[in-house]
Amino acid sequence: MAGLDPSTPLPTDIVVHQQSRTLELAFSDGARFRIPFELMRVMSPSAEVQGHGPGQEVLQTGKREVQIVAVQQVGHYALQPLFSDGHESGLFTWAYLYSLGRDQAQLMSDYEARLAAAGLDRDAPMPGKKTGGHDGHGCGGAH
């Protein structure tokens, strides 16, 4: 099945925590992670965030307070969250969610370094934001 590697631990529990803005996941290997919604949003595997190739990534800002307003499972391999800013095109595979959870400290550090290098901070508004919260080209880019 696409996006599913036999060695990838599968989620055994998924809880959306609105108050703390985290997605809690327990996996079949015993790992348990609480992934901040902000990290999920700025690291979305969608083409809107990742671009269509190396060097086309779009640095996300103003996502500290983002919420997940809905989430649906896609097949047996991914989640598709709807974020409060309208973003909904990212398909978060189990493997991608596992890596976000496992590596979240380093990913957040890298994100903050990219912001600093661009002279921005986490709360800066997105420049040139299109209405509707997404670019509408429909690319979901699963990782």
C-alpha cells in the first residue's frame, strides 16, 4: 500500500488536545509523542509548504496559535488535518508523523534558525497571503 512501509510503527492511539495545541500519538513500538500543531503546520508535507522541488520551500510564519479544527484518516496510512488557517492539503503519513514526533526538538530548532536567518519570528504574519488559507493548486504531497 502506498505510503506504508512494513517496518513503520503504526499508531495505536491518536488524541487531538485543543487546549495544549498538540496531537498525541501512541505507536505500536511503544513510542508516544505530543506534536505541537504549530510544528505540524510549518512542516506540512504539502506542496504549499514544501514546494515542488528542492529550494522551493515556503517559510511559514504566524502559526504559533494555529489549531486543528478537524482531522480525518486517509486509508490506513495517513492523517489529513484541517488547520484553523484553512490549510488542509497535507497528508501526514504514519512514518512522517513518527519522524515529526521523534525529531521535534531538532526540527523546531532548525525552523527557528531559518526564521532568524530570514529576519523573521514565529509570530510574523505570512507575506502575500492568499485568501482561503491555501494556494488552491491541490497538491497534497505525502511524505
